[in-house]
Amino acid sequence: SSSSSSSSFSSLNFLRGAIGADAKDGAFGSVLRLKNQTTNLLSRPFHSTAMLEWKNHTRNTKRLNPPERGPEAPMTSFEAGKKQKNWGKSGGGMSPFTKTRALKKRKTYEKRAGHMMETLERERITEMLNEREGVKISAFRPGDVVKLTLEVPENRRRTQTFTGICIARKNRGLGSSFTLRTMLGNVGVERMFPLYSPNIKELVVIERKKVRRAKLYYLRDRPARFSRVGGK
């Protein structure tokens, strides 16, 4: 209120007169600077800076964008551990194929078996990619418009193309797969393909759209124009 503010100002003037004008640069000066800073803060609208940052999208949203990824075999947890600081300092960090007697730090059989399966799966994926050197599989991510050329064994090994928006991708080693969605007429069609299927002959990214999710299942509830590709 006005009465309380006038009383506070009168007390400040009284203190200044009691301490003296020479104390302006001392304790009384710090009080005045604090008063000015408080007045400037109160003069601005509340949470205006936060609202401005929200409108300009200055937040870190890179984690929401799924990165593009090719068919290369993912690194195992054993290889990922090597990149950590002080890895193997407490006796661990030995190869999962090390004999039990030679281990410095005992591990459960389930954990060792998991490491072995990851290593064998990675080796198998690398062999499959080497056998299919002529097959072009581009790095893609959810939100990309993908043109897929695949071979149909039931139709005398003839090839057919399927173009759609990648709405989901599952990275599970040899069981990795991705889902494409398109519109045929006014009906939405979704097809799931194994990433390492021998029937895939080519995978090309036609268009890259900006998305902020790894699963685009919300397109099922949107109008048909959001899922239409190539003017179909």
C-alpha cells in the first residue's frame, strides 16, 4: 500500500541522515542498489522470460528427434562399456568369452550368456550385410518417406515397390523391423517389413520430414492428406 511504501522511504531517509552522506558507497549504497533491482524486476510482467523462451523454442529438443540409422549392426553392451570412464578398473571389463577361472570379477551366467548372444548376433548381421553388398539400404528414421523395392517369392520372384511414410522403427538386432504407412484411395494401409529380410532389394529415402517423435501412430487419427505420399 501507499502508506507502507511511504513509511519505508521515510525510514531509508532517516537512516541516510543518521549514517551520513559518506556512507552512500557503503552499506546504504547496497541497500539502494537492491531497491532499484527489485523495482526493475517488479516492473516487468511475470514469467515473461519463460514465455518468450517457450515461444521461441529455445529449449533443447534434440533428444526428441530420433536420429537416422542404417542397417549396420549395433554395438554390443560390452563394446559400449569400453567407452566409459574408468572402464574395467574394478576388475571387470574382460571379454565375455573369458574362461571362468581367468575372470577377475565373477559374473552371473545369465549376464555372460547375454553378452555372448549379442556378440554372435552382431557377427551374423555383419556377415549378412557383406553377402548383400549390392543391396542399397539408406539410413532412415521415422518421418522419412521411403521407397522400398522388394522381391515377392510367391510371384515368381518379381519385384514390386511400396512407398510410404515410416511411422515406426524397432531396433532389436536380427529382429529389427520398420512400418510404412500410405493411402490407397481413401484407405490407410500399413505394412511392417523386417529390416534384414533377403527379399529387400533397395531402400531409398525420397523425402525427409521434420518430426519430434519416434512413433507416428497419431497419423491414424489424422485426415488422409497427412498420410498421402506422391499425390496418390
